[in-house]
Amino acid sequence: MKTVFLSLAAMLAMGCGAKLIPGTKLADTPDNRSIVSVVEKYRRAMEARDVDGLLALASKDYKEDGGTPGAADDYGHEGLKRVLRDRFAKVRALRLQVVVGRVEFSGSRARIEYRWEMQCQYTHKDKVGWHVKTDDNRFELERVGGQWLFTSGL
């Protein structure tokens, strides 16, 4: 009897926790909702291969290090435009899923850990192929004038 009571109490306690944003494990707060919203704008712009839309989501102080220790592949906002145009020129179709896993806030900055899956049809030297990839990554954003802008991770 005591075991049944403790099990019921535990189930009730779990059900009374914070409300979550649908499709995430994030508490339903205004800050978390605004982050999920801007990530969704990013996802839609990627699927539409909308370079201007993506640039509008990026801070003028955007920096990307290319994932290497050297500076040769680093770029900023203008470089982002070039990278996006070069990559999208080869893409015929793109589908992207993004699942926000964790958000950390620090003043006007946010760090988002997420998992993505991309399916993309591309052309290379007159051949058409498909590429499917899943990975974990992170975005860094900064709140500027009430709007979240990406400072890295695009």
C-alpha cells in the first residue's frame, strides 16, 4: 500500500511541473519562446534558401571561426553572405529539422544547443545527388533592440 501511495505521489508531482514549449524540453517562458521563434525563422529561411532573410537574422557583429584553429577560414557578416550564396547555388531542395535542446541566458546573450537533421538535393559538376546529415551544434545570439540576432552558428 505504501509503495502504491509513493508511486502515485511521484506521478502527480511530475505532472505538476513547469509547462513546456511543445516539441521541446524547455520551460514555457517568454524568453524561451522568443528563442524558439527565432530558431524557427532560421529554419524557414534555410529551407527557402533565403540569403537576405538569414542575413537579417544575423548580427552585424556576426563571427564564424570555421571550426579550425587558424584564421584563414574565419568570416564575419559579409563573409556569411558569400558563404550562404555559394552553398545555396548548388542546392536544389532543402529540408531542415531543428530541435532546441538547451538555452542558457547571460544578460543580453543566449547560447542554444540544438540537434539538426538536413536533407538536401544538390548539383555538383552536372550531377544531382542527395545529402542527409544529423548533428548537434550551438547558436549564440544577442538581444538587440528587443530582437534576438545570431552572433555565431549559422
